[in-house]
Amino acid sequence: MVALDFELTPLNGDSRPLSEWLTTFPLVPVVLAPYTHESAWILDTARRVLTAYIGADCRPCWIVAASADAAKQFLGPYADEFLTFADPDGIAVKGFGFESAPAFALVRQDGNVVAKAEGWDPKSWRAVAEAIDTMTEWTRPQLPAEGDPAPFSGTSL
């Protein structure tokens, strides 16, 4: 279980404790480390996955292990498509227990990380998507899909 008291800072808003971000919906973050090849390689795939959950009873988002300016620069227009959190000190990344990026997860309202995948392994990301679908009664995106990169390990956070 994740401690619910660490703060998440959106690019356009005030920091709030994790517990306040989880009051209505579970969090579905994709975690990226900007300016790494691995996070750049997965960017389009991760956007496609997050887009599949627009309208589902969850909160798809980015968590970028960088300052707000660096997150905006790395994500470009993708930063405006989803809730985006800047995590320059790695507090959220560590709080969720991520060790490498890219990562994809489902965080239930009680703070429990129900499913997590680190690096890019389509089978692991599919397992996270299936957990999201079970919780939200939504249809998961195809993983892998045409144009997705070959599997690779993530970079340490």
C-alpha cells in the first residue's frame, strides 16, 4: 500500500496529497524519465494506451520525473492531453515504488498499486490494462499494436 500523504504536482495547478487525487477514480499513470531513449521510444504507445481510457472510470495521467518545464518540453502537446504531474525530486515515483521508466500502473483509491509494469513489455502492460478493465468495466487497448517498439528494459529512476 502506498502512503497517501505525498504530494502530486500537476503542470497547471496546485500540489495536493495523493489521497485527494484518488477521491473519485483510481489513478492510471504512465511514468516517464525525460530525455532517456526508453521513455522517448514508448511515448506514442503510452499516449495511445492513455487515450483508450478517456471516458473510463479512472484518471489516466503522466508522471514525469522532472521539473514542470522539462515535462512540458519532453511531452510537447501530449502534456495538454492528459493530467500531467511533474516529479522533479522523485517523491511520487519512489512513493509508488517505481524503480525504472517507462512504467504503467493502476493505483486504487485506497493507495494500493494493484498492477504495475516497468520497462516496455507488452505482456506486462497488457496485464495492467486487464486490471484496469476489470475495475472499470472498460475495454483495454490492443497491446502490442502495429508500430509499437520491440520490448526493452527501462532506465533506472
